[in-house]
Amino acid sequence: MPLTMPMTMNDVWDLYREELKRVESQIHADLKSDVQLIDTISSYLFNSGGKRFRPLLLILASRLAGYEGDGHIELASVIELIHTATLLHDDVLDEASLRRGNKTARILWGNQASILVGDYLYTKAQCNIVSFRNHEINEIVAETTRRMTAGELAQLSVNCDLQITEDEYLEIIGNKTAALIAASCRIGAILADCPEDRKDNIESFGWNLGIAFQLTDDTLDYVADGKKLGKSIGKDLQEGKITLPLLSLLQRCSEDEANKIEKIVQLYDFTEENLELIVKLMQRYGVIDYSLARARGYVEKAKKSLLSFKDSMPLQALFAVADYVVDREL
Amino acid sequence: MPLTMPMTMNDVWDLYREELKRVESQIHADLKSDVQLIDTISSYLFNSGGKRFRPLLLILASRLAGYEGDGHIELASVIELIHTATLLHDDVLDEASLRRGNKTARILWGNQASILVGDYLYTKAQCNIVSFRNHEINEIVAETTRRMTAGELAQLSVNCDLQITEDEYLEIIGNKTAALIAASCRIGAILADCPEDRKDNIESFGWNLGIAFQLTDDTLDYVADGKKLGKSIGKDLQEGKITLPLLSLLQRCSEDEANKIEKIVQLYDFTEENLELIVKLMQRYGVIDYSLARARGYVEKAKKSLLSFKDSMPLQALFAVADYVVDREL
């Protein structure tokens, strides 16, 4: 493929299909257990889709940094186990009934099993990580999972709090989302044993991409999707999560409108009518476009982190992934 | 103190009070965080009592094996963080309202915060462990936490299942309880860098002690305690946990009595009257004495694991702890 043609996300899936298939086999091998309930629930989870976004980034980052070995497959699997563990606990916390269009594990097997299988996936991931006997990888994974949990707790602490600042919001999404994406990228670089500044650049790519990813998610939560009938709008707000679109709206709307929004949030009065009102105000004040532009800003920042790398297939692929993060569902 | 006088548990607390105080300070230092909710909940948890049984064992094992450094304080703290993390999740799973006579965190701050602070304590413990950069310790901690979660899941799988065998029961309590106690002991030995067979002996002490500990807990659950008014009897059974006293009772009682018990369990019909009936049958068939004798058997096995160690203060202390485990609340 000529490197002058920008790569698309479909090209990326095609080019890395074989490696992602190996990750998939690795995940299944990692989850073999003599406890039936672990097999049943984990098979369900890992056969319910999921783009393997973090494994893909780990693979691409390792290749960009010049890694030629095989360890990236096992570590990519481990990152997906950790990610899935957090989803299981998130679904219990949010009392979610659906994920990716399928019933959540907590609906099918209950909260107890979901909490414990989450714990199991996480501890199994730890077993596989430490078996690599690489202190740098041990430390980044431990610190990342600590940050993720701290981020979730910080988010819980500001539930329904309209006074939170944009910086506080950005810190929360940094910890709860960007940290694991940044770690996936840095682990790829660590595997390649490249110089520290290159590791930092690759990690910075992941961090900014992670922020863009969560900003986009938080924005799309307020956008109706013609393809998905019945998609509920404002799900985050219903769970008390105050995200960038709402914070931006409060900065732009009139005092009367702000008071109305405050009242809705304080009373948990999330009727369809009230949510529609908020979405209409967001459209009127250009908040959706603004939030997506902010996300695109982080994508550009991510790409700039990789300026010092010479052109290559993994570099083009990382650029394609970066663009895809913001434009995926529009 | 002359070594010919058997040490009592009170002697042990006195002799190791200073080191346990250092563990306590370490725990508080480890839990400093910029998320208020983490500080609030963890202060509550770590100020609500708890005997620091696992930290004590880690300290004693390290001293028995000849360790003279300071690393055991930090690792003892880490083990207590992991133990507390499992208690937080256990209380959510069991919908418990009281622990050690205090309201559980889930009653005061909700299930969400309890799940997340459990995750936080666990991930923070991981950070501190890997910072030791000792592969052997990393691996035993990761494998132990994996086993603990697998044990909890296995227990959930056989909820209310009267067909479970004694071996299956012993495997479950081995994983969910003995594994962490055994690991606490082995980590002490690893710190001392003693020969493999000594590490194995010390770990075996912990494993057998852990089984004795859980057997005793499971038995005392069916024993009324005059000191604690209002102590509910048969709490485990009410949560669907089938333990040794009930399994032994089913082996000894008449077919009619067994049918009655099966019916009670199948219908979740745990009225006070039915629980009293079961306790009375246990007394009649000597099941409580039998179960405690089994626990004492494991204590003796634990002590025998340490036969090759020459007499010393930590050895006498470990023996005192071992006896205390079975006789603590009778």
C-alpha cells in the first residue's frame, strides 16, 4: 500500500486481522478455568463483540517502536481482561441492563457473579502480567488500574454536582479512560525497549487519544442515532454523570435556562420531556459541535506526539485509529 | 521469657505490639489519597478493629526465617489492604449490615462505593507490591488473589447445594481463606531468602492454620455466644453457604431428619424455629465437637510443619497463634 494514501480504519482491521485473531485465541486460553461459572460468563462476555481497541493500540504501538517479538499478543489479551473487568463492575455500579445491544452479565447471572468474575478477570490478568517478569510493565499496569479506580471514585463523589469544573471533569476521564489507553500504548513501547522519550511520545499519543475517545462518547450520549431505534439519550445524565456537553451548555445558556437545568438535576427529574429540552438547548448553543471539536483537538495533539517517528505502516494505522475515534459513529 | 513456658496469645500481642503499630502507621500512610471518599471509607474500615492476624503472621514468619530487615512492615500492610478489599466485596455479595459489631461500609456509603473502594484497596496493594521488585512475591500475591476469587466463585456456584462433598468444601475454604494466610507466611520466608524447603514448611503452616481458622469460623456460626446478645445463629446457612457442620450432620442424622433439612434449605425457609432445630440436631449428633476437633487436627498439622525449626521466640509465638485460632471464642 502506498503510504501517500491515508489509511482507513477498514484497512487497519484488514492489515492486523491475523494478530487480532491471535489475541482472541490468547484471551480464550487465558480464561480456561476449572470453575464453570468463570467459563460461562467469560465466554459470554468475550463473544459479545467489542472492538479490541486497546489490544489493537498495544500491537500498533509495539510495532511502531520496532518490536518484533511475540509478547505483545499475551499483553494485549491481559489489557482486554482488565478492560472487561472494569466493564463488569461498571455495569453493576450503573445497574445497566444492556451493553453492546446484549443483556449485561448482571441481568443474566446477577450482581454477585458480575462482581466476582470482574475480580477474577483482574486477578488473572495480574498473574499473566507478573509472569513476564518485567518491572516496568508491572508498575505501569498497577499504577494504571489504581488510577482507573480512583477516577471512578472521583466520578462517584461528584455525582450530580453541577459545580464541577472542566479541569476536574478532564482529570476524571483521564484517570478512568485515558490511563488504560495510554498504558496500552506505553506497554507496546516498553516491549520494544525503545528510548524513554519515544516511550513518552507513544504514551502521550495514547493519553490524548483516550481523552478524545471519552469526550466523543460523552458527547454522542446526547446525540440521537437514526440507526439505533430506541437509543436512550442522556443516559450519562440519568446516572448523575456531568460531562463536557452539559458543562459547556451551562456556560453558554441564559440564567433562566441554567436554573431550569439545575432543578432537573437536583430533583433527578429526568423525564423524556426534560431530556429533550436539554438536548434542544445543546443544539441551539452549538454545544455538540463544540464538544466534538474539542475531541478532535485531542486527536490532533495525539498525532503530534508521534511527529518524530518516521513514516511506517503502524504509524499510518495509528493515525487512522486516531481519526476513527472521533468520527466513528457520526 | 523462658521458652519452656508456653507463650499465650496475650504474650504475642505484647511482644509484637511495636511492630504491629508500625504496620498500622504504614496502612494509614498507604491509604493517603486525593479522593476524599477513599480517605473517609478507608479510615472508617481501618479504625473499626480487626486483629491484623495476617500481618502478625507475616511478621512472625519473616522473623522465624531469620529476616532482620524492615520490608515486612510494608508487605504486612499490603496483605491487610488485600484482606480488607475482599471483606468490602464480601459484604456487598452477602448484603451484610454488620461487621465486627459496626455498620458495614455498604450500609453507610452504598454498594457502589464499597465495590470501588474494594477495587481501589486491591489496586493500591498491587502498586506497593510491585514496587518491591521481587518476582517471587509478585507471583505469589497474584496467584493467591486469583485463587481467592476462584474460591468465592466456586462457593457461589454451590450455593444451597447439599450434594457438595467434604473435599469440595475443603477446596473452597482453602482457596478463599487459607491461600492468603499461607501467602502471608510464605512472603515472610521469601523476605528472609531462606531455602525452598523452609519456605514450603512455613507456607504449609499457614495453609493448615488457614483451614483451621475457617473451619472454626464455620463451626462457631452454629454456636450461640452468651457474651454477644442477639448474635444470629446459622448466618452462613441463611446465605446459602453449606459448611462442615451441616455436611457432617447430614452424614449422621436419620433419613427423616435429613429430608427435613433438605426441605428447609430448598425452600430457603430459614425461620428461627428451623435454625434452632438444626442447631439442636447438631448438638445431639456431636457435630460441633467433631468440627472443632477437625479444626484442631489442622492446627496440629500446622505445628508439625515447623518441626525442623529450632526453638525461638517467633516459633513459640506461631504456636500460640495456632492454638488461639481454634480456641479464640469458646
